[in-house]
Amino acid sequence: MKNKGELTKEEVADCLSNLGLSATGLQHVYQFLSVPGRSLSNISILCNYVHLQKLELPRNKIKDLSCVSHMPYLIILDASHNELTDFFGFKPPKNLKEVDFSHNQISEMKDLSAYSFLKKINLDYNHFQKIHGLDKCASLTHLSLAHNQISCIGGLDNLPLKELCLRGNLIQAIENLQTLWALQVLDLACNRIQSLSGLQNLHLLGSVNLENNRISEIKEATHVHDLRLLRTLNLKRNPVQDQPDYRLAVIFLLQPLTGLDEQKVTAEEKVSSVNKYDPPPEVVAARDHMTHVVYQLMQPQVILDSTLPSLDTPYPMLILTGPQAGGKRELAHKLCHEFSDFFAYGACHTTRGPYFGEEDGSDYHFVTEEEFRHMIHMGKFIQTMQYCGHWYGLSVEAIESVAREGLACIVHMELEGVFSLKNSYFEPRYILMIPTSTEAYTRCLRARGFYTRAQIEHAVARIDTYSTVNRDKPGFFDNVIACDDRKEAYQTLKQLVQEYLGLTDREGGLSTTPTPDNTSTGAMTADSLVTDRLKEPSPYSRAELSAKSLASPDAEPPLSHSMNYRNKLQAELTPQKTSAEHASISRRRQLVREALMGKSPAAYSQLFKRCAHTAPSSLVSPGRHTGGNLPNPGDDSSVEESHTSSGLSMGSSAGAFSAASPAARGSDLGSGPAVEPLDISALANHDLDEVRDPSEPGLTPDAPRVGVSDHLSPAVGPYPTRPGSNAKPILPPIPSGRKTAEPAPATASQSQPADG
């Protein structure tokens, strides 16, 4: 008769499986036995089944496993969901590798040094309070002690564990895991852990589960920042999830993650996290540029002095950039002093206090943070950046104050400002001033006595940042100059600026020192820059070269090492405009400029500009000025100035004859003596009654005026014919407030308003 809870031979025969060779290989035996859920309490009959390699007895009422001592070939033992109280209460089989004692009533662990081949132990849902006895388990790779009463982690030193599960215990800190060099999966869910400290040395860790703990700070993720193999992290049901932008912050700190809180981490989330917490310079610059553009559009729109009427001639600027205290500002001031006819310094705004020797308005405009933010909201800035906790910004007025003087602007700024300015409509020349010796640069920073140790280390570290940008972005800077020796750096910079301005010839020789007499207006006004662009490309004047070289980085520089291959190729492929096209473009732009300045052409001015005027034959006086020389057709600035300053309309007879005189000279070349031009400027200083001959009351406009010619014009002579010599360019008047090289003599006509 069968006793209740006793295992019989018939049941064993029904549950045996996997017929195969015995461990000795001499006979065929059944290797597996599985008897689950039969409420068994007596399994002593299994002492006779010595060849079993896998024994499964889950969901029974077994309290004694002594029969396992008779199974020397046993590899896998599953005794879960029973009533066991003894920890490994049997003689250890030498080949035992996997044991499952979960859901039992075991309360204390014993020494398992005899189980040297154990690889996997499951001790979940027992009553363990301490981990010990596993020191000699040299093959143990998987250990699970979930849902016990363990309060601290220990007894696991130097074990080759790959997976460790301690969820559902009373653990408050992650400790004593630094020697688990092979650990890959760690489950510490449902504990009382407040920090991730203790995981930083587990370099093979790939998965961490900390669900339902007490982690409240995002910065705790920094403890696992260096774990490059970490792919999944679970922080669900922790207070840290209530932090704003928690997910993006954790993804930013742990870029290798592929899963967070049991959700897949997408590429878009990784990009968004980087752009939010550590955006690349291009993103920062784009945001800064968009911010200022939006605020500027909210203000009344005006035409700036730095706005030129052609995209081919942007306002000329020179930017000096480089690490802090590299001499940028000093060299900028020296350039402005030596090339005062070309450059002026543009002072930026900053929220930091002035250093010793700095002057407000000369070196920087020092403002408070409130004033700085107000200027941002009012659209006053072109670009801003934050450096070492202080704000720096280049204002529109800083450039406009220079442009109103008709000069090019020199500004110095850090790398972030360069990135932002490259998004604007300005196209400056960028020159990198970088030290080549970190030791000398460090000594220079310390000698100044303005900077803390942290600021010095930060400034030195930025040398590599500048070098990396220069290396990875060819053409980002137009030139690079070593600034270890300030004198040598300035000489190099000076020579470079002279080449940009065209003040050196092709063989490298220097021309004469730039003076106002060598330029048309003495300074690079916006109008002169446009006019110079439209003149014949050769030979160049200095003003033309400065406009061409500084105003547009795409223009071909004098030296070959400054040329960009793409721009050079594009210039070669672009068809050249003819002189007629240049003249047409010049006339149209002139009309646009006059319209913008509020000028309206006289009623008959267009009529006289449409065709070349020929002097009446009666104006030709034989025998007069036969030995004189006519002025060069290109040297017509005096006549043009007289047109502009006199205030006389081209519709008047004087203006018509003045415009016609070059044509008359050109048409009569070789056939007779030339006719002298009628100088209109002289009419402003003489009464018309004095000019008119009283003895000839019937004098008509076609009759020659001998006496008048003697008084008004110098001797002129024949000169070679040049097509189109009768068409003179009409230069626009210089707006009020701009600097000129030499003030014109005051006349009655000049006292009138410019737009009258």
C-alpha cells in the first residue's frame, strides 16, 4: 500500500526521460527525472537511481534531499517550492553545476567550498540575512538571492560572477562589488538604494536594474558615466523621474545607452540630449544667431551704414580670434593706430568688471547683466557668447560707429563668437592668433595676475580646441599667426593686412605709406567701396584693393597661400563683365542710392544722361591752346567734384555743356585744336553778369566765349581717343557725418542740404 507523499517505482518509471549513455559510457540509462507538483515528501527511492544527471522536484513538500548524495553524476538539481530548511543537506556531487533552492525556508548559508564546479545558484525567496560561504566557488557565474532579508552586500570577493540578482532585499548602499571584475548584469531593484556610487569600477557591466529605489538626483548617473559597455538602465519608480527633462539628462550623461526604463533610446533622443546639455559650437551659434535675428525683426527697420547695395561687396571687417590673453586686443589697437585711414576698433560689450588699465568704451563697454539682457531683447547685438561665467557681445552700434566714419572695423573675439558671426550677413577676414608654447602662455597668464588657477587651466586647454577646429575645418580661419612673440606676431599681421589691402606689389615690395592723398576720399566709405567695385579691374587703386580684399573673402587675395581652391575655380569659371555691363550696373545702382537717400533726379537730367553731347562747332576756337595738354580722361575727379558740390542741375545749360565738353574734345581729335572744358565750379564764385560780354548783346549759347574760357579753364591739349571717354561716372555724395580726407573749400552751393 502506497504511503501518502511517497514516490513509487511506477511514478519514477513514468517520469524518466532522455535515454542515453551513462557517464562511464558502458550502458544506456535514463538521464532525466522530473516529478513536479505531486505533494511528495518522501523521495528515498531515488537512492537507487545513481545515473541521473538532471533531477527536477519542484512544487512538492520535500524536506530531505539526502538521496542526492547517491547521485555522483548529477549536474542539475531543481528543488524549488519545497519545505527545505537545510542548506545543501547532502554529500556534494562532484559534477553539480546548477542548483535551484528558491521558495524554500532556508535561513543560513553554509560553506560551499566542496562545490567547486557550481556555476549557477538560485536562492530566491528564502530567509537569508547574510551572504557567506561562497568564497571557494571558483566557477560561480550566476547568483540570485532575490527577496531575502539581506541588508548589506558582502562575501562575494573575487568571484567570477557575470549575473548577480539581489532585488527585494534591504540593501541601502552599493558596496563591496569592486572585485567582481566579470560582472555584466546587476539587479538591485526593490531595495533602499540612494546612490549609484560603487558601480564605477565594474567596466564590463552592461545592464543595471535599480527600479523602485530611492535615487533622487540625476547627477548620480555620473558614477556610471565611464562604463562604456552599459547598454540598459532601469530607474523606474524612483524620485529622480520627477526631475524636469530627466530622460534627456540621463541619456546625455550615458550616451552608450540603448534602453532606459524599459524603453528604447532612439537616435533622435541622443541628438536632442547633446544639443540641450552640451551643444556643439555650430548649434550654439545657430541658436544665438536666431535669437538676435528675431529680436532685431521686432524693432523698427532702418538701412544701416554698414549695409552696402551689393552682395558682392559686403562691409569690410577684420576679426582677430584666439585663446584668452593672446594679444588680440593689443594687436587690434596697433593696427587701428598704424592704418588709421583704413581701420577703426569695434569695442564689444561685456558683463565682467574691468581689469587694471582697461577703459570703458575704448577696450570694452562694461555693463551689468540686466543691461546686457535688455540690449539682447532690444535687438542690439549681432552675436553674444558666454565665457568663464561672463557675457560678451558685439553690438550693431559698435560696427555702425565705425561704418559712419567710412572705415573698416576690427574686432577681437573668442571662438564661439566666430561661429556665431559666420551665420550673419557679414563676411570678415578671420585671423587666428594662437600660442605654440603652452609653458610660455601659462607664464604670461600668471604674470598678468588677473586669473585664477582654474581660469588659467581652462584657457590653456582651449589651445587644443582652436587647433582642432583649424585642423578639422580647413578654411575656417583665413590665416593663422603664432603669438608667442608679440612683436613678431604684429609684424606678420601687419604684412598680412598690407597684402589684404593691396599695399604690397606682387614681388613683395612695399609701396608708399598709405595716405589720404592716395585714395579718392581718404577713407573707405560704403559708397566708395561700391564705386571702386564697378571701375576697371586694372590698375587698382588702394581703396579699390582694400574694398576687394577685405570686403569679400571670396575675392582672390594677393598671395597664393591665401586663396581657396573652390573660390579660385569659381572665379575662373565665372564670365567677366564687359565695360558696358559695368557702366549699366553703375547707373542703376546710382539711381537706387539716390532713391534711398531721398534724392529725385531733375526733370531733364535723364534726357542729358541718355546720349553723349557734342560741343557746338562755334565753341571751337582755332589757334587757342594749341600747345596745351588735355587732362587724362581718367583724371576727372575735379570735374566730378564740381558737379557734386556746385548743386547745379544737369538740366541747366552749364551742366549740359560741361557734360558735353569731353565728347567735343574726343570728336575733334586730330582734325583741329581741342576746345577747353567749361568749369562749372567757377560759375559759383562769379556773377553771371561778369561772364557775359556787354559788347555783344546778341551772344547766343552757340557763340564762342573767349574771355570766359580764359578765366575759367586751364590750358588743354589733344589726347588720344578712348571709346566712351565722354561718359563720366557720377559719384554719389558722401552722406553727412562721414569722414573725408581733405575738406572741400566752402562755397555757396555747398551750404545747401545734400538732398536738396
